[in-house]
Amino acid sequence: MRIVIATGETDLRLAIQLMLSEVPGINIVGSASDCDGLNALVSSTYPDFILIDWSLPPCNIEDSLQDLKTNANNPNVKLIIIARHQRMKDKAIKSGADEFLVIGDPPEKLLETFYKLNKK
């Protein structure tokens, strides 16, 4: 599984990278701290998954999800939104996210999400 991680929170991004780097079969192909970096990575790394913080600066993720799917050069790319609050879930799913997680969910839940979406 080829994964791009995008969050403006350095500690969160590094923690996710560290956790996932130890999982066999998962390859972090890039990480971004802002929308420009995310767009550049997505078009050049052919990810299977994009893990995106809903509050990624400076863009409006709600308006960007469909463009990310198109720019990923992978028609099967899956978008997973992470956010601080559960109340963002409906908006994220309606905007095109394949899955939604709350920042602070157990790490196992993130892994379960990758495996579940990888089977689809």
C-alpha cells in the first residue's frame, strides 16, 4: 500500500509516519504540511491512499477532494480524512472521502481502515 500523509501538524505527521513505517506492506511515499505540497506529491507518487487532515492549510479540503482523486493518477485511490471532531464526518463523506477518522482514535483503527479499504 502506497500512502501519502498530509497534515500541517508536524508532531501528528511524524507520529503517523513512525507508526506506519513499522507495518509490513505499507510504504509511505510522501508527506506534506500544506496543500501545495500535497498536490505535488499526489501527482508524482501514484498513491493508493491519501490520509488528509481536514484542516490542512491553506486549502478548503471539502472543495479539493475530487481534484485530489483526479490528480492522483490512480483511479482507485482512497481518501481518508482525519479531523479533531466527529461532527466533520458527514461533511467529509459527502465531499468524497472514502473514510473518516478522528485524530486521537487508537492506531489500530487507522490500520483497520487501510486494510478494509484495500479490499474494496
